[in-house]
Amino acid sequence: MTRKLRNLSARDQFGRDWLMENTWCDHCNVANLGIDKPCEYEDDGHVFIERICRGCGNLVKS
Ligand SMILES: [Zn+2]
């Protein structure tokens, strides 16, 4: 496992706002419910964002 955390705050304000506002939940199948606790990490050269859906409280990855 090569997963390593990235610093989400290294993104600019626009990037963070975009992440918070343009969301999709695989559990709810609904867009833009809002998210909590976004967490960015890198695994095997790919960047993923994990966050908690405000609609259902489940962890969502992309
Ligand atoms: Zn959800």
C-alpha cells in the first residue's frame, strides 16, 4: 500500500470550494448533498478524495 495523505489545504480556495459544492454520493445516488471532512490522498500515483456524505453519513471516495 503506497497510500499517502496529501495536504488538502494546499489547494487554492477555488479548488476547495469546488470540491465541497460539486459532490456525488454513491450511497444516496444524489448529487450535491454536501460533504464533511474531505481528505485527499495519493495511492499508486492516483489522487483520491474521501469525504463523508451529509445525506447518509457514509464514506464516499473518488
Ligand atoms: Zn449519501
